[in-house]
Amino acid sequence: MSHGKFDHIMFKGGVHPPEGKELSNKCEIKEAPLLDKYTVILQQHIGAPPKPIVVKGDEVKKGQLLAESGGFVSAPIHSPTSGTVSAMTEIPGPMGAKMAAIEITADGKDDFESPFPPIEDWKAIDPDELKKRVAEAGIVGMGGAAFPTAVKLSPPADKKIDCLIINAAECEPFLTADHRTMLERTDAVLEGTAILAKILGVDKIVVGVEGNKPDAIETMSAKAGQYDIKVLEMRVRYPQGAEKQLIYAVSGRKVPTGGLPMDVGCVVQNVGTAVAVQEAVVEGKPLFERVTTVTGEPVVNPGNWKFRIGTPLSKVLELAGGIKHQPGKVILGGPMMGFAQKNLDVTIMKNASGVLLLSKEEITQFESDPCIRCGKCVDACPMNLLPGTLSAAAENERFDIAEDYRVMDCIECGSCSYVCPAHRPLVQHFKRSKAEITAKRRKQ
Amino acid sequence: MEIAVFAVVVIAVIGLILGLVIGFVAKLFAVETDPRIESVEELLPGANCGGCGFAGCSDFAKAVVAGDSEPSCCPVNSSENSAKIAELLGKSAGGENRKVAVILCGGDDNAAKRAAKYNGVKDCKSAAAVAGGDKGCAYGCLGFATCARACPFDAIEMRDGLAIVHPELCVGCGKCVEACPRNLIKLVPADAEVHIFCSSPEKGPVKKKVCSVPCIGCRKCVKAADEGQMTVNGFLVDVNYDNPPSKDVIETAKCPTGCLRTTA
């Protein structure tokens, strides 16, 4: 009952790049040592930026509120250690733009002061109370999108939710943070999932895991029965962990174009998010640290670490034993959807699932050529789009045509760019198109 | 013979009647036009290129006569013809208010470092979305010619990875201003002789690390110019375009990085 194999429903398209997970999937999660300084970016989520409530010179405890939620779609920020607020500064964010941040100089004591009491018996607590806790703890989607979790748990009254899906596909090559979390924190994942299910009031709970993690499936299945949770083995195909593809694999439902998972009665949460929810409720601990995979051929000791938010990438690489040789690329996230970085002052944020280094050979720099109309991108697109046509429209700045051809449905998974024999930067064209169309819609 | 005479008379009578009808209707439904519009239109190139922002030369002529535009706003017309139009209408050609675009960055590929290797879409807006672009300076010209492609008059040249406006070709339409993701392009009075070719608000040493021609905020030019001709904005000096200094200030200020200069 608690373990099902389910491979007859499968999204169309996708790709299967080399997994690269063997570099770090046997490495136990290690606690990163305390640093002297953390620089915590305020805007770590989609939505309104939080408002700082501390000023330079304030003494703070680990877990203390640094900035309060700035609106309905927003999340608060908590201190990663005890110490002093040494500066209100600006540091480069993962997208390159400078972002407001709070610098905490650690006092070395690492005193934890819970901003809210633990709730031992959460089963007896009102769901709204639990949802309030998720919001207060600053929990956001930790798979990458960083959408405030409490908002996802508050569907409008006319949308009936009947299915909670935990996204444990981890379909991005190289990343193993969720895999290790499932193996080492099985109870936390399952209990966090049960709490999420209680908040939503659903009884259909499925954890979807890709078949390339048999040990995680086994460990999770062994305990899932206690919580009435089903663990589902899914076929290994990228992007199996994309929200819409996952919903289709688990429930057979298709999210309509322009729609959200709640339109088909589903809510999807990430494994890391489930653990954060468990910690917030049961331990009274806000979200200020997360498990991140540091990997890639140039890394001396690839592995999985628990980093506090505000840890700079330079320190992250130092902890992983440094680098064997100058890498060709540093990516925050996975190789398919992650963001290339040019500055190691960029910090670990709540959604940093991985720090990936690729060697110069692995990222052979291609010149892009004109489209040869082979149609491989069409076969690969899991959203049934026409990437070639869309890219031609974007290249000629005809975003109106791109909009008609549904570029807004693109999930930016990168499958088309991966297969393109002309090495066209397809996803980059679509990102630009989406930004232009969003800007135009906002003007109207 | 008789038939021929009859035919001529009939045609003549019909012609006369129709002529009278037309003459009467023309009087009845006469449209009042300003004869000056036609005269102005004759002095325009008649290419209907739309460069002035109006729907063709006739539309522009109407706007000029109505006072909604100025004779010099036609980018194609010769200055003599613009002057003739101005004379005809008894007003100035508007040349003294002409605005041109200027790209306030001097960091070409020889002066400014590129911090990363970028081989994505050759477009500034796309490049700026990848880790903020490959340029070391987060405020500098990315050099992928998005502004040059947006310019309908080919007034922007790409030189060593830096966009440069040719003021004599620029008509001040402002299309490039919207195209630049770094907001480097300003519309300034055409008679402003000098500019500060830097837009980075960073501290001097930070700028020096990534570029050899930044404004380091030393204020030598502020002292050399008359009071109020330059404005200081943190670590960046701006020309006050309401009261711009003459190009003599370049001599006296001795800008240590050379970011204070003319467009040429």
C-alpha cells in the first residue's frame, strides 16, 4: 500500500542527461562549521521584500527575527547565528543585481532563542494555527522557486484541494540534497508531510521519487505507512520533478494552460520544505539553514552540507576542500535550470539546492547557429510547445507571436536547448520573451 | 453635319450643367484649409518616412503649422528648407532646443574588463538577465547593440564593444533610451559640449578595479566649471544639462581618467 510503482502515465518529451549524482549521493549530510560572518539577503522569495526590524549595532540571537513579512505574498527572515548586526549592506544576488542584505558578525556562542514555542502535539492543533507557524518561520519553496509556502497552503475557497504531492523526484542531474535528506531525515520528511496534509485537510498524500533512488524509496516506504503516505516510484526522465509533469505522473491530471496546480486540486511541496515545516512546528525552529549539494568534477570533496543562509559561495567551496583546477562555470542550482554565477560573494539562500562546478571541458563554449528545423526541440518539449518557432519570434523581437504560440507556458526546463544540434540558446530567448510579455501585461 | 452640331451642343450643355453642379457643391462643402500647410508640405522631402513621429509629411506639416512640432523635427530635411519653413511661419526653426541621445559609458573593451565569458543571445536585455551580464562593471554598456538595432536612423555605432551616438545623425526620438537595460542613454540638449561618460554610482576604487575610465568623483571638473554647471551625486559627477559648461572645462579640469570629454 505504501509503495507503488507507477510508470504508465508519463509526460511527453523530456531528456535524460548523464546524472552525475554518484559524486555526492553516498555523502552524508555534514553540518557546516560556524563562520565569523553571514550576509543575509532580505528578498529570498517571490513576492514583497520583507521589512528589516533590526538596525546596525543590534545584538541578535540565532533564530531571532531580522525582517518581518512585507505583505501577503512575502516571508520573514531570521538570524542564522547569534552576534551583532554589523551592517545593513548590499551584495550581489544570484541574478547579478545588487540586493539589500543584513550582515551578522557572529559572537561564536551560537545561542539559539526560539521565536515561537515548539508544538509537540500538532495533531491536536487547529490547522490555521499550523499555517500561521509556517508563515512565521519564513518557509518558502526550497526546491528552487522560493514561493512562500504559507501562501501555497491558502488556496481560495472555490478551489478544492484533495491531493498533496511531495516532490522528491530530484530530476536535476548532480543534485542529491533531497535524496540524502530522505535517507537521513526520513521521519522529519514524513512528519512534515503529515503536518502539511493536516493544514490542507487532504488524505491523499503521495511522495513522488524518481526510480534512480532505490534506497530512498525503500527507506521512505518502510515508514510511510504510519502516516498514511504513499511513496511512488516514478520513471527517470528529466523534468519529472517539474510541478506540472509531477502532478500528471502522480494523479493523471493536467494543469490547464496558464493555470496553477490548485486548479486540478493539487498542492506540490518539496522534500526540504517538508523538513522545514516539521522543524518549525515540532522544534520551534525558523528557517535559517538548508541542505545544499556542493558538487562537480572540479570540487575536491563533493558532498551535501547543511549551510546557514548568508554563507558566501567562496566559503562553500572552501568547506568542500577547494577546487582541483579553475572551473569553467559555477552554477547555483542544477545544470539544467540553475543560474551561472560570476561572483563568489553570492550567498546561499533559502532556495539554493546546489552549488555546481563544471570543468572547462564539460562546458565547451558553442557558437549558436541558425535553426535547421530538425524538430528535436519539439520532441523534447514536455509542455508541447514549438521551441524553434518561439525562438525565431523572440530573435526578431516579435513577442506578440511568441505569446500567441504560448511561450508563457514554458517551464524553462532546458530540454530543448539540451537537444538542439545548432546549440541555440532557446531558453534564454524564452526567458526574455516572458519578461517582455509580463512587462507589457503589467502596463495594460 | 447637323448631327455633328447637335452632338457638340449637347455635350457642351451637359458639361456646363455638371460644371455648375460641381462648382456649387464645392462651395457648399468647402473644407477650410490653411494655405500655409500646403506651402510647408512643399518644403518637406515628401518621403513620408515617419521619422518625425507623425504619419507622413502632410501630417507633420499640419502639426508644424498648428504649433505642435517644430520645423527642425523633420530629421531628413535640409537645414535651409527647415529655415525656410520657419521663415514662412514667422517663427524659429527650433534648432536650439534640439535634443540628442548620449550614452553615458566610456568603458569599451580596451578600458573595461569583462568578468565572465558569455556566449548566449547577443542582445543586451538577454545578457543582463544572466548573472547581470558579463561586464565587470554592473552599470556599464554591455555592447550587444540592442540600442543600435532600435535606432531607426543608424545613428548608433558599435566601437570596441561600446555604443556611441553620432549626434549629427541623432534626431532625439528616444527609442534607444527605452532599449538600454542599463539605463545609460540620456536625451540631452544638442549644444551641450561635454559629458561625463560614466554612470556607475560605486565608489572610486571599486570602479577602478573593473574599468580604466570611470568617474572617480574627484570633483576637479566641479571646481573648474562655474558654480552649478556640474552636479555631484555621491561618487558620480553629472553635467547639469540646464546649464552645461563649455568644452574649455576639459582643458582646465584635467580629468584624471578622461571620462569628462566631448562625444567625438
